[in-house]
Amino acid sequence: MFVYSLRASTVKLVGVICVALTVLITLIAFVPTYAFSAPPSADADADVHYSYDKVKTAEDAAKFLTQFGWTVDATPVEEKAVTIPAEFDKIFSAYNEMQKAQGCNLLKYKNKDVTRYTFSVTNYEGYEGTVYANVLVYRNRVIGGDICSADVAGFVHGFEKQ
């Protein structure tokens, strides 16, 4: 005959582990997963979701911009590897605030090499000068970017049309 005995502390430990696993499995099963999307705009009635994933080439980056209504030249003006600075100065911090407003955050990518695609925008209304769209991509995912004028005293804003 085989007899097995447990000390009270062992029973408590096994009980705590079982409860923790049950809670973890319940959370995994019932907590919804969310697709990454830009924050809602002022028009809350429009249920718009943007896909920031699966951007592997310049062509994919150009298609990404079409989600926001931009028409760009198919060939980028520039495709360049850039490094997100390890320390943000005042200007880059302000740029990151603009990124946060559109659902991105460059803080997670400090000191990382990313690809910047720059395209000429052909359908910017209300401005006669040259307008560029910059798309920052890290590991096939858009992590930020902007629409800006080539003029020094011009403008810069997020992907959504102003």
C-alpha cells in the first residue's frame, strides 16, 4: 500500500498556483484583443480603423497613406535608414507629441534604426507648394510619420487630413 502525505504549506502553494492559473486562463479567454488603430477623430460617428501593419516596401508605405485619403507618387523621393535619438530634445519631444495624438509613440523606439519613406503628396488642397509625406517603419510596422510642406515656414501635421 502506498501512502502520500502533504504538509499544509504544500497544499496552500498548490492551491495558490491553481487559482493563479485559472485567473490567467480566464483573462486570456475573455479579454478582447484590440487592433492598433488611430485614436478617434472629432467625428465620432465615423468608425474608421487604420492598419499600421504589413508595411515591408515603399509600395506598401504608399498604400498605407491612401487609407488617409492621400495620393502620392508611387516612387518615394527618399528611402533612408534613420535612427530615433536616444534622448529627445525639445523639438523631437514636440514631434513625438504629434505622433501620440495620432496613436503612435516613438519613445519605445529610442536608439533604434528605422526606415523613413518620403513621398510627394499630389492631392494636398489649399496649398500650392511642395508637400511631402514621411512614413517611419520599424519591423514591417508604421511607428510614426507626418505630412509636411517643403517650405521652412510651412506646416507639419499627422496623417489625417486637416
